[in-house]
Amino acid sequence: PMSLTTLETGRYIDVNESFLAMSGYTRDEVIGHTSLELRVWETPEARAEFIRQLKKHGSLVNYETKFRVKDGSFRVLLSSAENLQIGGESCLLIASSNITERVAAQRALQESEERFRNMADTAPVMMWIVDADRRCTYLNKRWLDFTGRTSEEEVGHGWTEGIHPEDRDSCLESYVSSFDERRPIELEYRVRRYDGEYRWVYDTGVPRFSSDGT
């Protein structure tokens, strides 16, 4: 979607077909009217801040805005803007990408991750996750409470520092081989507790596969 408006009033001079398709308006409903009259900005203050940033930086690139379409719903746009002089008048050229679906997907993923973390942190067991490079990316609160270490200390390969020296080699050998073969794993080894004492733990792990088998 692209639009050309006057800078100060936001009166539409021209828009492209993609703008009309996204907004739901006809050309006659847009041209000659201001963006504030059509209430396409989330708030008048949102437009004022957009213009303020444009004047401050001279142009804008990938500035996220919310656009209210004709039916009242919003689209999330990633917009770039330039200040142009046309016939002696300052005008605003905006070109945007509609990222509504991407933002919705990111929000859904974030909410899913938050639900998982809430569940994992209240589970009565120690839980951890590793990525495809065998690096630990997450440990739940029960694990951190047991070891007395921070998440920053435990992620990556930091968690292995708590394994009893007599168990470390055999534990990691079994862990690596099971991981590389993408098969479930069962381990028994000693881990150092927050008070320095070692306690036996029983680990069970399963690989997670994406829809394409990765």
C-alpha cells in the first residue's frame, strides 16, 4: 500500500490500488479527505508522533503503525516515509507492508511460550530443553531452585558443571549418542545441589520433531 498526502493536514492526494484493497475504501472516499477524517490512524496522537519522528530524522524506514480500515478493524503496517516537495507544498509519501498476519503469529507464539513456561515452572519436576546443537536453551524454576544457579549460568553447556565428576563422562557420552541418533534417552547421574551435596537424578528425554521431520 502506498499513499501521498499533504504533510501538515494529511489530505490524500493519491493512493495506489493496494491501498484501496487493504483499506476497503474507494478512491472517491479517500482522495481529498484527510487521514484524521477517515480515522485511519489508531489515534490522532499516533499520527502526530509519526510526523514528529519524520521531521526529526528526515525519513522513516520500517516504522510500525496501526491502520484502521473501513470496517473498523486494524491492520499492522511496517511503513517507510519520505517528505517531498510538490508544487511548493510539503507532502508525505508512505509505502507500507501489511504485517498483520505475521504479528498475529508472533503474538500467538509468544502466548504459547508463556503458557508453556507457566506450566513448566509450576511442574513438580525439573525440566530442561536443548536445541539442535545440543545447547541447553531453557531450564524451569524447579531445576534452578535445586542447583541454586541462575539461568544464565546453566544455559548452553553450563548445566554439565553440576554433574558429579565420576558420572560426567558416561552421562555425556550417553546423552550425545542418544541425541545424535534422535532417540529417547534415560539417564541416572548425580547433580550438585544448591548446598554442595550431590543427589541422584533420573532423566528421561524425548526428541521433538517438526512437521517436516527435522
